[in-house]
Amino acid sequence: MDLSTPPLTTPLAAPLTAPLATPLTTTSPAASTHPASDVQASIRASLQAYFDDLGGEAPSNVYDMVLRLVERPLLEEVMAQADQNQSRAAQWLGLNRNTLRKKLLQHELI
């Protein structure tokens, strides 16, 4: 049994830039129970508490600090949901697999 894909011999029916009949959404209906606004509110509250704890002192490297705090649990959860499949996790995250691997190494997750 030949399972190879035959070469494309006819042009595509519609150009690849044609609009979709059904627009793509970035979240599934199940994900709508945890709206992005909840995540944003949590981050905002954490940042407000952080600045309050500084007592008026100037912070440093807030951007890098937040990325480090968010990136590790994001990578852990996506990898768990993807059954540790780096290619699948990279696709879900919109990253190149090599970039994901580099981040996993940086966070000592592999």
C-alpha cells in the first residue's frame, strides 16, 4: 500500500490569501470560562503589591522579572498539556521548536 502523498498537479482552488468562511478564534469555548481579563487583573494586582512593597523606591528590571515569573509556569503547563512533546508545545506557543528548547534549558525544565 503506497501512503506517499502525490505531487500537486492542479492549482489551488482559491488563493491562500482568500478570507476564511469562518473566522478563526484564539480561544476555544472551554477557555472562555477563564477570560484573559482575569489573568490581566491578577498580574495588575501583583504588580501593584510589588510597587507598594517597594515603599517608593525605584524598581529595576521589572520587565525581565515579570517575564521570568510568567514564562516558567507557562512552559511547565504547556509542556504538561502537550505530553512533553516539544514540537506540539512549540506549535501551541507559536514558537520555533529550537527557541522553545532554548527556553526549556534556560529554566532547567529539560
